[in-house]
Amino acid sequence: MDFPDVAVPAGMRIQFRVYAALLSEHITSPFVRGIALRLDELSLSIDGAEDRSVKVVTQTQAGLVTYELQSPNTSLTFGLHYLEVHLAFSTIDINYFGYTVGSSGIEFLKGNLTIGS
């Protein structure tokens, strides 16, 4: 997860990035052409409260997916804030005809954000 690690001025628009990559794959069927990641759920909580106004923008490159969380919430108070991103994902077996859902997982990414003047 990538986010500002310096004090951010109050009222400034903030963007967070989450990077997901498939590091290895285990193909068990001759009908599978490859395996991909699928985002099932992504949410951002600040100080324990989910920010439901977050917009998620996805960028895909070979072997890497970037999820950018664009938050219009610019009313954070001065000081240190606790961030948590909840990422639920699945693997997708891409077959020659269609696809099947493979394994799934959940990750919690944590960090701190400082709002200054």
C-alpha cells in the first residue's frame, strides 16, 4: 500500500494506492490457459470508520494491478489518523472456454496518516 508518509495539509485531496500481484500459479488442468486476480471487495477505514465515499480506480499492467482509492473526504482533523484497507480477492482460472473461480483471500493493510497545517 502506498500513501503519504509526511504530514499532509488539511483539506488536501488524498489518494491511496494498493498494489496486487500474482507471484506464482499452480495450474492443475490442461483446460486452463492462465490464472488472474479478481478484486471482490475493497474498502478504506479511517480511525475505525469506513469511508463510503471512496472511489476505486483500477489500473492493470502485465502481472500487476493497482487499485487507487480516491477519497473526497478532506475534513480530517489535525493530527495522526489510523488507516486500514480491507482487500478481498479471488484467483480466476482462465480456461479455453470460460473461467472458474479458484481460491480466495482477505488482506488487511494498515498505516498512519498525519494531517498538519
